[in-house]
Amino acid sequence: MSEPDLDEKLKEDEAAAPESGQDFASPEHESLDEENRLKPEFVRSVKEALDEEDFDRVYELVEPLHPADIADLFELVDEDERPVLARSIRDLMGVEVIAELNDWVRELLVGALPAEVVAGIAEQLDTDDAVAMLEDLDEADQQAVLAEMEPEDRAAIESALSYPEETAGRLMSRDYVAVPESMTVGDLIDYLREHRELPTEFWEVFIVDALHHPVGTCALSWILRCPRNIPLYDVMSRDQTLIPADMDQEEVALRFQKYALISAAVVDPSGRLIGQITVDDIVHIIQEEASEDILRLSGAGDGDINEPILMTVRARLTWLCVNLGTAIIASSVVGLFQDAIARFALLAVLMPIVSGMGGNAGTQTLAVVVRAIATNQLTDTNTVRMILREFRIALTNGAALGLLIGGGTALLFGNPLLGAVIGAAMVINNLVAGLAGILVPVTLERFKVDPAVSSAVFVTTATDVMGFFSFLGLAVLTGLA
């Protein structure tokens, strides 16, 4: 086809194409603001229509939205309004919306639907999304839904559910393309065109041997550009990253990040290809794991604003009780020096500065170390070097802060000895903070305990106790009090 003919054909196709609807990503969309979030006034309009039971109006408002925006809308309305909203928009509640829903919101909606309806939704979802929808259901509800599914779909989901949570086996999709290495490029192209049951979206084809072990991959760009008579084993890439089905999803994400993968084969213990993981799944995992570590450091639980209040209270209260115990330990250290404080009351004014600065320094080190462990930057090979590095940083920062607070205290209160005591205590506590910030998470990691969960309590206790003990102890030893 000549270039003018091609231009004319494109114009004809454009004229014949149906209207694509509103531009969901455009700030001009009346329901979205400039940051592509649902406007408060739009959400209020939906809520008012729900209150008035004007369900036609609700449908009219929601219909133009992208599935991801509909999922956001469910989070923004009240919990008791969500089932009503789902019934109001009926056929708009497609699999795209279900897949985008927050876990807690989806669990609420799915729990309110009959088993046969949930089964119908699950059969339309990719395996990994269907598993995510069903895994949080009660065992009885889960079995009821599985019983309503087609045998092939049920077997795939039951197989995925047999793997531990947050592993590659749960995350992977069973929709992939695999062909024998004996094929030519032409054979593969014909196969892809003739078999309608193949996945509609994929980026590479897995090449397998007679035992279904992956031996290489062929990107679609290679397949389209190679002559038909070329054997696949001549053009396939043998350099591939295989993901064991029982690998933790955080490690899977690190593999994708390290090797810049778009997709990767998942294999069972015998090395057989059983699924694939794609980068769109990994984006969610990276965000989830990063948020999880930050929230665990603070003891805030899952941190999801849609989580039931009682579960949030239980998660936070547990660590608050632990922190209460550590606070009592720190206060008992202060009690050892109550006579000194009574003789020189200024000590009570200044000692929170030492413990507080130590806590901040420890938190800084802890955040860096936990991240380094999570991203595999900190290993057995460089642990000693990392400890020495943090020791030097803590010593330098402690000396700088000690000079600053010591000099200021001496000038403000006209007491050089008091300045020297608080300066020395600042150096000591910063060293403790730096060492605790690295040694605590490293030790917990060696004992197979998640350092993001428990480290903060131990580091805070160490800096509070040592801050009070060093400052008040030095004050007694020097005869200041």
C-alpha cells in the first residue's frame, strides 16, 4: 500500500471508529481534579443520590468513570453505602473494577454477594486476581465459591491457594504461552494465530523442552523480525531468570528490579514451568512491601484506612503496650538518680535532650539499615564494613552535637562542667544509637525475625536508657550533683 493510500485508510478508520468516551486521565473530566483524583463535590453528588435512592442518577454519574476511578469511589463512600453503590451500578461492576478494589473493600463486597455470582467474577479474572479475591474469604465461603466454578478454573485457583501467602505461587498467572524448542519462527507465528484460547496479552514466549522445563525465551519483537524458517533454538535467549514457586514476593520484586525484567517464568520444585509473573504485578508488590516496612517500623499495623477499627486498635495497642513497658524501664533508670536530681534540678530539664537526640539518631540509622536489608544491599559480606561506617557517622554526629549543646549549656547557665557532662553524654548516646540502629536489625535478621517489626522498640529502649544513664551517671561521677 502506497503512502497516500495508507493515509487515506487511516482517515477512514478514524472516521469509522466509535466514540471512545471521555478522557479519564484528563483534568478537564468533570469528576476528576488536576491531580486525577475524584473531586469532593462529585463524591458528594453520588452520596446524595444514594441517600435519595435515585439509583438511575447514581448510574449516570458513575458510568463515565474509568474502572480504577470506580474502585476509588468505593473507598471514598461510607462502608454502609458500598453494597448499595454496587447494586446501583450493576453491569459497571466488571472484573476490571473488582481487580482494582482495595482488599478490605473487596472483601466486604464479595462477602455480600451470592457464591455463584462471586464464582462468575472469579472465572473472568486472571488467576492471580481471582486468588487475591478469594484468599481472604472464610473457609466455608471459599469452598462454596469454588464449588460453583468450572473444574478447570477451580483447579487453577486451588493450586495457587496451596502455596503460602505472599509467594510467587500466589502471585503468578497461569496464562502464558509455551512452545517446544523444535518449532521454527514460522510454526510459532501460525500457532499464535490459530489458537484462540491463548492469552490476549503477553510480551514473550517461553521455550520448553520435552519435560516442560523452560530453556529460553523469545520476545515478540524477535519473532516478528526473524525469517520464518529460523529454528527457535537459534534465536531464543537462553539467559533467563527462573522464579521458584515458593519464593517470597519481596525477593521476586528484587529480582525484577535487579535484572530489569518484564516477565519471568515460575517453576515448581522439579523445574517445570507452571506460570509467569509480569512487571505490572511487581509494581503493586514493590509499593506494598515498601509501605509495609514503613508502617511496621512505627507499629501501626497494616495502616490501611479501610481496615476494620478493631483490627487496627489491636495492632497498634500491642506495640503501644510494649512501648509502655520500655518507658517504665527507662523511668526506673531515672529513679536511680532521684537524689542527684533533687540536689541539682537542672538535670531534669536537660536529660530529655540527650535521650531524645539519641532516639532520633537511632531511628535514622535503623531506617537506613532496614531498607538495606530489604533490598539485599546489606549482606554477610559487608556487615562489618557497614557497622564501622555507622560507628564513624555516629561518632562524628555525636561530637558535633556534643560541642553544640555543651557549649550552649555552659554559656546559658554559666556552668562549664554541666556543659562538659551533657556534651559527653550526647557523644556516648549517639554512639549507642548508631550501633543499636544497625546491630539490632542485623541480629533479628539472623534469627529470622522481621527487623522492620521489632527493631524500633529495642533501639528506642537502648537510647532512652543509655541517654538517662550516661547523663545522670556522669553528673554524679563528676560531683556535679
